[in-house]
Amino acid sequence: MGKKRLLIMMIILLTGCTVKGTNNEVIHWTYDGVTGPEYWVMLSSDYVMCDMGKSQSPVNIVGEHAMGLQAIEFQYQAAADFVVINDGHMIQVNYPPGSYAVIGGQKFHLRHFQFHSPSEHKIHGRQADLAAHLVHQADDGRFAIVAMLFNKGADNQFLPLVWDAMPLSKGLNKVNKSIDINDLLPVNKAYFNYTGSLTAPPCSEGVNWNVLQEHGFVSAAQVAAFTELFPRNARPVQPLNGRMIGKFD
């Protein structure tokens, strides 16, 4: 870490300040440049874990072990409508209440799912072309995320529901069409598991990560439609720092 960067970071942490631009506007984080992942901690004292956390995500999944994991119980319901949000960083789909997954014996409610290109996680050093993160939350506030990875190939039959409704700038679209998130899941629900963090500020830790082993397909045109809005919205992989990767087959 350079001396100047360290000094700025210490000032932010000690004063609890947020970096602001010349017009006193808050400078928001991005995925590249001087507001990209390397500098998130310098933008706000709220982002301290992005730099100092020891259980950060995403990771390169290697050295996985059988650890007595249980199958994830997906209890997802079809919905009559949904909301697609462009938040300036990614596309997020807010899913209506009622769907949940049982992970490690605990019930986690499905809140929303979001997309990243390329995938944030790597498996044995390989990065996929697109990823969907299904974000769940338990009644006690803890997060569990199920990640699905997609490689270029055939058209994905689920994605047009979302892609056709993607706002081209920050904003949201309410879609009055039926949607069933089960249609996005692969047949094989084997997965990798580890404890990590949110992959965007504030990078909070204690997140139960579950990366499905079976990859889906997405066409080159579908990836291009997404990356036209978000050329690269993936945080680099973070050190494992001795964490164990579990595997359920």
C-alpha cells in the first residue's frame, strides 16, 4: 500500500468522513479507476471491511473438501410480477415475498437476485461469462447467497424476461408478467460453500456463500446486451486467508 493511499485511508477511518467531490457531492464507488475496488476503503469509513476484512468475497474456489453439508432445499414460488432495477452498478430483480431456501438447516428468504459479468467467483481459476447472485436473508438478519455461473453458448430462455425490462440508466421498471426463478436453476444442485462477504461496499462479512457447480448457458448476444450497460461489474477475487471450501455433490 502506497504511503499516500495509507494516509488518506487513515484520515477517513479516524474522522468517519466520506469523500466528496468539488461540488460537495458524495463520490460513489465503481468497478474501475480511482473509485474502483482497490480504493473503496478510501471513499468512506463505512467501507473499512473492503480493505481490512479477512473473510472477503469473491474467491477462487480451490482445495474444496467434503464437510458434511446438506442439500439446499429450494422453496421458490412463481410470481405474477416483479421489479427490475438499474442501480448504476448492476441489474437487480426484486422478487415478491414468499420464496425461500433452507441452507444448513436455516431458512433464508429470497429478497432479490442480481447479475454480474464476468462472474465474480472463479472455480479452479476459471471465470464464467455471467453470474446471477440470489440474495437471501434470515429473520436474524444474516445473509446467504446462491451464485449461478453461465458460460457462452445457447440462448438462456429465462433471461429475456429480465433483459427486455432492463432500464438503460438508473431507475426501475415494474413488470406485470409471471416469473419463476426455478426456471433459472440448473438440474444439478451440487454446490460449493464458504463463509465470505458482500462483494460490494460495505463488504460486510458473515455471508453464507453457495456457488452451484453446474454452469448454465447464455448467448454471446445476451452477454453483450448486459455489458453494453455494465462493461465489467465484478470485484477481483480475494485471499482465502485459510478459509475452507466445502463441497456438496
